[in-house]
Amino acid sequence: MFTGMTLLWLRLVLRPFDLLLHLVGPHYRTYLWFFSTAPAEPIAWLGSLRAIRAAERASRRVPAYRSFLQRANSTAQDTAALRLPETSKQNYVSAYPPDERCVNGNLTMVDTAIDESSGSTGTPYNWIRSMKERHASHLFVSHFARYCYGDEPWITINAFSMGAWATGVNMGMALQRNSLVKNTGPDLLKIFSTLEFFGTGHRYLICGYPPFLKRVIDCAREQHFPLDKYRLMGLLGGEGNSEGLRDYLSQAFDPVYSGYGATDVEIGVAGETAISLAIRRAARSNDELKTALFGHDSRLPMVFQYNPLMHHIETSETGELIFTITRLNLLQPRIRYNVHDAGGVATLAEMERKAKGVGVDLRSLTAASRQPLMPLPFLWIYGRKDSTVSVMGANIYPEDLEQCLYDSPGLATVTNSFCLGLVETSGGAERPLFSFEVRGRIDNALQRRFEAEIVERLRTLNADFREAYREDAEAITPLIRLWQVGEGPFSQDSTHIKQTRLLRAEHSAGHCHVETPGAKFGPQSLTSPTRGQR
């Protein structure tokens, strides 16, 4: 543990600053002024000290974390330098009971809420949060929304799914701070009736998954609802979106921003801003800039800014992001937690220097923006590195498809291999793509059998997929393609020890993309509302 002098020094440095944050944080104007004017380097230094303090406190007061460090033979010097072992759902959350992961080993029964996330097999993970820690994340979301959408009043239509999942209820509570909120959930009829009831004289912010906002546009067109008469803004979350989809959404929504969070960590970790969005859109058409800023990965990441005083974010040696929540009001502290999102972090100065090296002035990209530039660090996200395909919040794993196959012996008999990915439709949205390498004849009857049985088995197996299918079957129903042995995405398997399971990403926003020339979507045409974050 720390020495008494070290702890005393930390407290002397951080206590006055904690008081300042307590006074500044709740007030948008002072919050904006503070982060617009405060030098980035001292803020980053204070953020790292807050992370060290959070780690030291967890090592003393959280039984599971104390045991975790003892097993790893971590020392006080490791804590002081924040060179602690990574925690994750696998090695920490699943390894210790929930009460032992709480401060003082106690589940607090009052002023406490539970958010739920779900694995691919439907096994739920419950995340216990105090009202104080939820209050802090609500403040960030509220400030972010006002920063992005301005001071003119608006009505929020919260189309994320309600219930135990992190985003829905929390998003509604957060945006009540600066707007009139109606929590419709992903119900298209309620959204259209709300717009009709309050009329065209207001601004509206519709929050939801990227595919759902696309569905709002498509259904309005099908039902001849006059969406063009309304002033609509879009707030996306729960998964990445391509710039092609943003272009599509911009037919009806202006502006369209996205937020980043993870149920494992918390909502409101980071948000798109005018400059982060401008950087991403510039990198979309400038490979030299994309490489300079984000490296040689072929994917175009989502780009956000974050508050380094709330979240200390590092990048692991394998390119995964590691989060430490620096506040002390967490019931279950997250110290160097790896959610297995691939990405990176950089300061504004670092981004400007790299962009300048390829002849791009980042500040000029937003010269006409009304947003004051905040020199907050940048966070970019490619997606999960755990072989997950995620659509509308439903995580689909290779293990899911394998189980589906072996639950259908007739399909397993003719299947040699399989892989999964995402395919981008003409409108910029993404759908799951399941490819199967089959032996023998491929005909319409076999195609229909795969489409029917795989989808039905997946609905039974995967709780997230089942809920998404209930709310919008059209958007979540996979495109299923059958290939002869050694063709298409399986052409390289003969030279590999392991078979291909996840198709390599070739486009922006999404875990995978595969070119499918001439591919046609199957006969599925079911429609229903979509869902919010799981």
C-alpha cells in the first residue's frame, strides 16, 4: 500500500481540486469555460493522479480487488505508477461475487440501481451503481447534449429500449436536465404520434440506435408522414455508424452526433464533437490523414472527445482500451478495466502535430462551427476485439453460429465451415452477414432452410438477438449466403490452421464488412420497432 506521506500528498493536491470540480461540474457555463480555458497538460496530470488515488482506495477497500492484486503480486509501486494488471469481465467480474467487488464488500440496498448487460448466450451481468455515480454520468451526457445541440429549447424523444439496460432509462434521466423528455422506447407509432401531437413549432432530439433512426426515415416515407416539416436532431449510441449512414440520416436529422459508453464502464464516457466529427469525415476521404492519425488499420474508427478527469484511458500493447473511472463514488470501482474495444487515445496537440505533418490544419476543419473548441483528449474506437459482430446492440459470436448449426443436425451435416460479419446496405445501414461453406448442391430449398432454422435457433440461444428481433426483425435478420467449398470468404482456409470466423473489416464503423457483388437480401420483410443499448 502507499506510505502515509504519499497518501497525504495526494490528498493535499487533489482535495482543493475536488472542491473546485464539485462547484463547477453542475453548471454548464462554468463547466464549458473551465474545459475551454484550462491547459490540457495540467488537466491530464490531475486526471492521472485521480486514477492513482482511485486504484489505491480500491486496493484497500474492495475485497475482490485486494485479492486480485495479491494474486498478481502487485506492489505499492505498481499502484503509484498505475502499472497494475488489467481487469476484465473474464478475470475479475466473473471471478468474484458482486458483493466482494463493492466498496467494503457490501451491497448497498438504498440509493442504488442495477444496470444489466447480456452475453451472447443470454447470461446477464449486473452492474451495481450508486445514485451519486449515475448523477455524474448524467451530468456529462446533459452537458454534451447542450454543447452539441445548442441552447434553443427542444423536446427529446428517447427511443432507446427501456428496462434494466444501461442506456434507456439513464439517457432519459440525463436529458431531463436540459429538455422536455418523452421516453417512447423504440416504438415508431409513438414517435410519430408524439411529433404530430406537439407539432412543427419545436425542435426535437430523437435518441436511438443508428439503424433505428434510419428506420424512422424509411417508415415515415412509407407512411407519408411529413418528417421534412419538423426540425429534427439525432443522437446515436450503442454501436458505431458509418459516415454513409450519417449521410443518409442527414436527410432528416441535423445535426447527427454519437456518444460512446459501455455498460461494463458507464454511459457517457465520450461524445462526438464538431472537431472530432470533422476529423473523421476528413479522414474518410484522405487516406494519408487517416494513417497519420490512426495508424494502418483499414477501418475508419469512430472519433470522440472525453473528460480526462472522469476517465483515465490507456491503450494496451494489443491495441485495446483500458479504462479507470477516477471518481470515488463508485460502489464497484473499475480500475484498468479492459472492455476489449480496439482503439486509441491522443491529445489535441498530438492530433494537430500528426495532421500538420500531412498538410492538414485540424482547427480549420471547424472554423465555421459555433462550438467553442475544448482541448479535451481524443478517443477513437474500432469496435470489440473479441470476435463480436454487433448490430442494434445485439452481440453475435462465432460460438452462437456453431451452436445453431449443431442444434440443426441436417445443416451441420452439410456445413464445412462458417464465418460472420457485417454487410452495408445501399442506405448506409448494416446487417449481420452469415456465410456458410457447404458441401454438395446449393439450391433454393437449402437456402430457405438455412434462413429459417439459423434465425430461429439464434432467437432461442441469444437473448440480445431475440429482443432485437422482436423489436425490428427486418434490421436484425441476417443475410445468409451459401458458398461451395473453397469459394468466397473460405478461399484462404486451406492455407490456414484455423478456419476464418470473422470477416476482415474493409469499411468504416462496424466490426466487419464483406463485399457481396450481386447479393440479394432474402425474403424477410418483417418490420417492427428496434431497440436500445444492451
